[in-house]
Amino acid sequence: MPRFDLTVLGGGPGGYVAAIRASQLGQKVCIIDKDKLGGVCLNWGCIPTKALLKNAEVYNIIKNAKKYGISVGDYQVDFKSNVKRSREVSTRLSKGIEFLMKKNNIKHVNGKGTLFSKNLIIVNQGKKKIKIETDKIIIATGARPRTFSGMKFDGERVISSKEAMMLQSPPKNLIIIGSGAIGIEFAYYFNEFGTNVHIIEMMDRILPNEDEDISKELEKNFIRAGIKITKAIKVLNIKSFKTKVRVHATKDNKELLLESDKVLMAIGVVGNIENIGLEKIGIKTESGCVKVDEYCKTNFDNIYAIGDVCGPPWLAHVASMQGHIAVEHAIGMKTNPIDLTNIPGCTYCQPQIGSLGMTEKQALEDGYDIKIGKFFFQASGKAMAVGETTGFVKLIFDNKYGELLGAHIVGTEATEMIAELGIAKALETTWENIATTMHAHPTLSEAIMEAAMDAYGQSIHQ
């Protein structure tokens, strides 16, 4: 029976990062996964959807090439090739993870792993079962799309993000239930390729976890692009038929019947805690998630859990960081927990959204005396030069000390720009530090400097 210092159950962005880090630290490591390495993120989430979104961006540029002084003749969309490129990107990256496992001398076992005791995992490979003895375990089994009673996936009319990214042609009509990052990104994608998209959201605004100003700006742009949005609506049930699907809902105490070709449910995810032996050995769970401390340790000293299986925020970069923390803590190294106030969130529609820290509402509710700075991209020379002037940067500072409390960007390349503010916040940067740090001209990131200056009435270009 093979024995390892550390075994990782799950090969997603948390699991494979944990495995590599453990190997770097001299551990004999095994990683177990029943599917391709890379998890949902690499195979069915973050990476392939970004490939699809880039395809949509390119298509948008072609359709609007005249504004750049370029006349494009006849062109047509090969939607199947659009999807094929996405799958090829994922395949290449998954193979890349396999290479990293070999490079780092990590044993990769393909199959379904189940905890049998705190030091034993049984891997089911069909007719064959393998026993893995291990000193330490990291659970990284991820999550799956959430459903509710009366709202179940059928893979044809009622689909999840996985089926959505595999559609070989854009549906004529699509209802998207939920306006978090997944719902918003697919709304942009399918709308760009001609689908009549209708977003329905139970809250009073789309992207309800974002700063309210960001939500309003994105909604305005989506409506301008032809996307229909209905807020404060409650879905009762969904019924599929041979050629259509019906959504029964209520709004303002009135019953509504919505009809479409397909319905994409994007109402969050739920951790994969079932059938992996948690109950058998007594690992504590809470609200459908594995319960862990700030170092990702469960109620067993040698068993840790990371990523989506631990609950929100369900983000690949959180899982990867937790992988580092769990491994280092497990082998006795000094490490620091995640700063929950400095987790970047990104939505990759157009305009993009990047945010971290407190929203304006949260800062006020926590009793801060705040200063807010904004800079609109319509006043940015670089934004005008590239033809992308939608949106703004919004920074929230504590007036007493000038500390950055929150950062929110809506506009082109927002998901890249937010990293600067993450570093700034980690270093407890003040408005003055940001305002007086020289930014190259012309760049979109100048908007960050200008927003900091605006918080104290010093903005130059607006």
C-alpha cells in the first residue's frame, strides 16, 4: 500500500496548487481526482468562459470596426469554431497541469477518492480499488451549480454554465436566472452573438454584491446593448417542453409567465461534500460546507479543506491561496490567513468589473467617515484613444487616516487594473500614496491616481 506525507483530494485550482506547494516543501505528495486536472475552473469555468468572452469581444470589434476607420467586408460567425477554441484552450492547460505534476514528482491517481479514516483514502477506479495511506489530507473537492425545488437541470432546456458553453449555436431566446458573475458574463456573451437575453434577478439590482454605483452603470450599458433585465422577481418553478421552456414567477404580487428557448440557471454553487467519507470519519460540516478555521484546518489536526467546498467566496484565486496556507500550516511553517477584506472579485463581461474591500454602503454601515473619489474613463486620454470610454474608478477612503477601504472599477480592463489596488490595500496605502505615485501616461491606470486625487478635491483631468 503506497504511503504519502500529504494527499490532496481534488485537482482544481486549490488542489493542484496545494500539491505543488507541498512538493516544493519536501513532502511526498499524491493528488486524487476522478476527472481532468484543473477542476471546474480550468475545464468548465474560469478559463473556457474567458476564451468565449474574448471571441465575443473580437466579434464586437469587427461589427464596430468603422469607428476605427476600418471597413470590413462580408464576414460570418462560425459558432462551432468559437466553442472549439474554448475547449482547445482548456485541453492544453489541463495537459499543462499534468506536466506540472510529473515535474514536481507528484503521484496522480485518477478515480473517486473517499476518506476511510483520518489516514486512509480508498480510490475507486471502477472494478479496481486502491488504498492510499497518508499522514495529512487536504480536501479540495470543489462545488457544483445550485438548484432548488421546481428548478432542476435537464441539460437541454434548463441548463447550467457547463451546457451553456457547449452550445453549438446561440439560442434565439435565453432567460438567465441570477445576475452574479456567471449570469452576467453569459448574458454579455450570448447577446453579442444575437440572442435575445432576459436576465431575471430576485434582488433589487444586478450584481447585488457589488457597489451600487457599479451595478447601476453595468445595468445601463446592458440595457443599451439590448439585454432585458427584470429585478425583484421570484421564480416559482420551471417547466420544460419539447421546443420551449416556461418560467413561472411572481413580481409585485402578480404572477408572471415567461417563455424562452432555453433557461440558464446561475444561482450560485453548493459544495461537493457528499459521498467522500466526511460523515464516516466525523468531519464537521455547516450549511453544506466543510467547517474550517482561518488556516483551513478541519476538526481533525491532520485534515484540511480548501476552496469552494468550504463555502464563499467561491473564487479560484481564493482556493489557490488557501492551498498555500493549508500546506504550510500543516507542516508547521509560519503562515498568514487570508485577509478577507482584500479579496478581488472580477466579472469579465464588457464593460469589465473589478472590485475589492468595502462598498460605500458597507463602509457607512460600519461607521466610517469616508471620502470617495471617482474618475470617469470618458476623461481618460488612453480610454479615448482605444475607443473604450465607458465606466469609472471609484475609491473609498477612511477620512481619519486616509486608508483605502474599498476599490471598484467598471470599464475596459478593470479585471487587470484591480490588482494594483489589492497591493495598495495590503500595504495599508493612503489616498496620498496613490495620488502621488507616478503613473505612466497614457494609461488606463492613471484613472486610479486621478480617483485618489478626486477624493480630496485635487483631480486634474475632470
